[in-house]
Amino acid sequence: MSVCKYCQKEITWIKEGRKNVPVEGDGSVHKCEERLKAMQSYKKIERGSLSEEEIKRYEKAMNEKTKK
């Protein structure tokens, strides 16, 4: 059993097609308000707002992380 990091309820994960779906103990899909609020509060970056140098820097950092 896993624990939801937003609401601390016990959940299990079931594979549906290509996605893993969190399921509560009664078999219903787990959807908590805390997670929805957290997802809406994340900073969204517009595609055109980054310069090419910044994009290259991010890509380089990601590639170095995967090599380790």
C-alpha cells in the first residue's frame, strides 16, 4: 500500500493501459482536493518566454543528470 503525498490516504496503483491510476481501498479512483490545488499552483512556463541559451542550459543539465 502507498500513501498519497497530498492527503495521506492509503492508495494502491493499478495499470490502466499505459497509465498508472491511484485507487482507494473501496476500488474507486483516488482524486483529492489537495492534489488538484497543488497542480493548479505550479508555475507554468510559456514556450516562447525562454531564450535559446536558457533552453540549452536546461537540456545540458538534464543530459548530465541522466548520464550519472
